[in-house]
Amino acid sequence: MLRLTVSVRCFVVFAALQAVAFTGVAAHAQTTAPAAKELRVPELRVFDPSLIDKSTDPCDNFYKYSCNGWFKRNPLPADQTSYGRFTELYELNRLHLKQILEQAAAPAATRTANEHPRSENEQKIGDEYSSCMDTATVNKLGIAPLQPELDRIAAIKSVAQLPALLSHLHAIGVNAFFMLYASPDFADAGTMVSYYAAGGLGLPERDYYTRTDAKSVEQRQQYVAHVRKIFMLAGEPEAQAAKNADTVLALETRLAKASLTITEQRDPQNLNHPTDVASFSKELAHFPMADYAAAAHAPTAGRMNDAEPKFFAEFNTLVADTPIGEIKTYLRWHLLHAYAGTSLPESFDQETWNFYAHTLNGAEKQQERWKRCTSRVDRELGEALGQVYVAKYFPPAAKQRALDMTLAIEQAMGKDIDALDWMSPATKVMAKDKLHTVMNKIGYPDKWRDYTKLEIVPGDALGNQMRAREFETARDLAKIGKPVDKGEWEMTPPTVNAYYEPQQNNVNFPAGYFQPPFFSDKEDDAANYGDMGSTVGHELTHGFDDEGRQFDKDGNLKNWWTKEDEDKFNARADCEVKQYDAIEAVPGVHLNGKLTLGENLADLGGLWLAWLAWLDKAQAAHIDMAAATDGYTPDQRFWIAYAQQWCTQTRPEQLRTQAQTDPHAPDEYRTNTVLTDLPEFAKSFSCKKTAPMVAPTPCRVW
Ligand SMILES: [Zn+2]
């Protein structure tokens, strides 16, 4: 299910960095964060004329024209691998979360008379935060809290014991071999089934194991060196650790070669292999999956999906022909890797940061501990923390404004579908039916997650993390066989992001996003529609991109297109594939037009919908389209606000990772390439037909 969620801003790389951002605390690490007031918060604007570079021709490079002022003002911080307007707001939100957490963490003795006693949720988020900040205890305990788990792996003697062991490791968040989670049935989106997916890799994705260029070979060597160092930190002699690191790479390479590429994974048809647990178990002769399911407290019978049959066939062979000692080495690595952040001593923390954040993505400095601990609580207890967050920072009026904008964009999409010259009336009826069924989720869940059963203990960073992961796994697997709960959220309320869920046909906009520099009630519709409006349109368009269009209004994987319309859609989409394939992100690495197609379609369609909705608004409000504010007409401010949301500086290492793994194009192209396809933009700035910001043959689907 997670794999099919499409967001406005993929934090795949970012999330991975956050996971390892729990790294590298200096020996003298402070256990109290700097007071919030020490951090200066700049005033953030949606349309900011002071960022514009008038020495650049807007028809030449609109991104530079709109963002050069921001680039000058915002040098890339040493602890970031990329820094843009999303990070600006993300850091501001994190500051707000820190204040909430510090208050929740304050011991009873220091609470003033008018502060109420801590609620159950406040106890959990406060104690989780303070145990994460307590580096002295984490360092003192060393690897001891993980020893029972290491012993558990050491104790197994044969593959027959593997199903039970693996179900336990999966429960505590160890990504070994494969994954099991609850996901809506492809054919019956109202019901949750078991979803068995490929997993088990330590590098960002499968092609890192197969590419043969010099840089990729070097990265694999650096990865092996990293695994070796982690084994050594866990107490292995160097020669043994080196041999074990080679074993890890060899086993992971086998798994990688049997896995789908990230581009292949984008087509739901490639993942749709319905079966039942009993047959699946029978097929895997060397690994009784029914035993695994029983140990995991998941159904041992009934419908399920085998996302990657080729992968599971290879896994089955691998467990049969690999010595048990090598399998145990592989499992030990993934256990250490899963906890080598804020839960283990700084040596693990530092080494993990060094490989994932520095080597792969170019970060120069680790993020401060309080930042990593705040993000950790957001991940583990997101709705307990989020509940306090929205009460403080997301008033009901903000929710209403967000909803109004969403409805206006949906109305624009209805008109747009009516006006399409390439789609037949029959498919239009189906498309509008799907559009009118979209559910809008704004801000936060109506029903908050109940953490009562999760035990959080002061001073037990590793235990808390393990219990939080076990709690989440159990919560997820308990959904199998039950009706889908469409009210559930996959992002926490303070998140600066949004997503469309194709199997539920709903758009989700977390509270954390509806703030400057993306949305402001102090600014006019031209700015807000150009910026947040384009995001709302983006998420909505995901329901009709190359992936989303394969799902019907109820979220079932079911074709509702006529053959002729489908061919026309594909031909139009192909125009965008070629457009992005031609872009060289870093020397020698081109963007992947097929991998980024869904996001590119959503960017172009979304901006177009925002434009249409805004024109309607402007007309209804009798806006004088020739009247300039700050020296710019309303339509010019619309386009500049769009571009300014993407102002971002990125390290070349991260740009390479992004081009190779991220379904989103880098921000420069999300601005310029999209705008070259819109003649309305060229008209607003009187660009000549031959200008770089005008595509000779513009692409357009929606
Ligand atoms: Zn998206």
C-alpha cells in the first residue's frame, strides 16, 4: 500500500536520511536542546518579490529568475543534503514540535502550579523524547540492550527455525529478506489482505547492486566497508568482519537481481499476483510461509498478494542453498542496521551517518540530536504528538480555507475533463465519476490512534524504539481480513507533504503544510493558487496519472478506459517521458522519464488545474488583470509563486541519488520543464517562441 501512495514531494531519500540522521552525536553531546527563542525564524512569504533576480530573463530561466534571491540568502547548511522552501517550513515545524516535546518531557517537579499533570500521551512522547536525548545512558549501555536479539539469531541451527525468527525480526522493524503488511486487495479495495513484498537490501534500491559504471562500483565498495565497520563495532575481529561484509553483499546482490526495478514497481499490474497463503506456502518448499504467518499472528489462509513472485522464488532457493551461518550473518547485519541510530552508542551512529548521509548524499555535518529525536518521536508516536500540534497550530479556520481551495480545484478539473479534445464522451463520464468520488482529507485524522498499549519507559531508548515498532507492526497486521479504514493517515499531522492514495481514491493534506511559504491568509489568491493550489491539483491529478488511472473510483485495479482513449493517453504521456529522459541531472546521469512520469504528469496537470481555478476566482472577484502589485500583474505573481515553492539547493551527491531513485524530478525541472509546456505562462511574460522557456512542441495530457 505504501508503495502505491504518491506524494507531492517524495521523501524517500529524505526519510532514509532522517533514519540515519539519528547519528553521530559528539561525545560531549548536550542533552538539552538550545532554547527555541535562540533560533531566528524568518518571515516566510508565498509570493516574495525580494527573491526575484531581475538580471535574469524570465523567458531564459524562470527558476533562476524566481529563486536567485533566495539562493543568495540561504546557503546550504552543513547538516543538510538539500535545503529548500520545504526544508524551511520543515525546520520551523520541527522547532514547534521540540517545544511541545520539551514541555511534555519536563519532570513533575519542574512543572508550575498552573500546568496540568501530564496526559498519557504526553507521558509517552515526553519520555520517548528524553530517553532519545539521553546520550550518556545510550553510550553507557552500549550494545547490551540489543544482545538478547543477537543471541536469538545466534541460537538458530537450521532453516526450519527461520520462519519464527524472521517474523520476530520483522515485528521489531528489521528489513530482512521480505516484508509483510496489510494492503487493500487489488481487486476488492474495500478489504485488507496480506501483502508480501520484496525487501532485504541495505543500499537504496536494487540497481545499486547491478550497475557497472565506476561510481556504482565505488559505492558498493564503500558499502562493504561500512558493513565491515558496523560488524567490528559489534565486536567482531577485522578479518571476520570483512568476510562477513562480503557475505552480506553477495546475498543482497542475489535478492536485488531477483527484484523488480523501481520503474517496474510503478506499474501496479507488475505487482498484482493474487493467491492464498496456503498455495503461496506450498510453492516456497524451503520456507514454510504458513509457519511464518502463524508466528507473525497474520492469517495462515485466505486471499493475499505475492507482489514479486520472481523474488520469492529466489528467496526460496537462497535459504536452501546458503549455509545457515551466512544467513545468520546477513540477519545480524540487518538487526544492527535497524538500530544503529539514536538507540545505539555514538560510534554506530557516526558510522551510519558517514555512509548514508555523507558518502551517498554529501552531508557535511550531522544534524543536532534534538532534531533527530524530534523526528523520531514524530515517526514513532506521530498521532500522539500531532494531536497536540494541531491544537496549537492548525485552527478550524485554516481547515476550512484548505477545504475551500480543494473544492475549487476539483471543480476546475470537472470543467477541464469536459473540455478535453482527445477523450471520448464515454471515458469522460467515468473520469468525472471518479473525480466526484474523491474524498478530501485535510489536516489530521477524525479519529486519533490509540497508543494505550505501547509502553514507553524513561531511559530506555532502544527498548522504546523496539516496542514502538512492534506496536506498529501488530497494529498493521491486525487490519488483514478487515474492511479498509479510509480515515487512516499515512503521514503525521506536522508533515510538510501531501499524498494521493490510489486504492482509496482520496487526497490527504497534513496540517503542517498549510502554512507560509506555501499558503497564507495574508496573501491573495494569485499567490496561494500558484503555490498551494498547484499542490492540490498535483495530488488530484495523481488519480489520473499513468498509475492512478488504472484504478477505478472505488480504488479497484480495474480498467475504465476505452482502448482508443488509452492509446491517446499513452501517446501524450510519452511526450513527457521523452522530455524528461533528455535532462542530464548530473554529468553522466539522466533523469528517468518513465520513473518520474506519474509525478511529472501530476506537476503539469496540477498547475494547469490551479490556473483554471484561479482564473475563475479572479473573474468572480472582478480582479483587474492589468493592475500590478509589487510591480507584477496577478498572472505573473501566480507563476512566480509556483516557481518559488521549489527554490532548493542540493548537493551533487544527493542529486545523483535523487536522479537514480526518486520518482520526482529535481526541483529546477519541476519548475522550468513544466512551465515550458504552458503557453499561458509564456504569454504572461511575453516570451518569444524561440525562448528556452517555451517548448517547441509542448506536452499536455490533463
Ligand atoms: Zn506526487
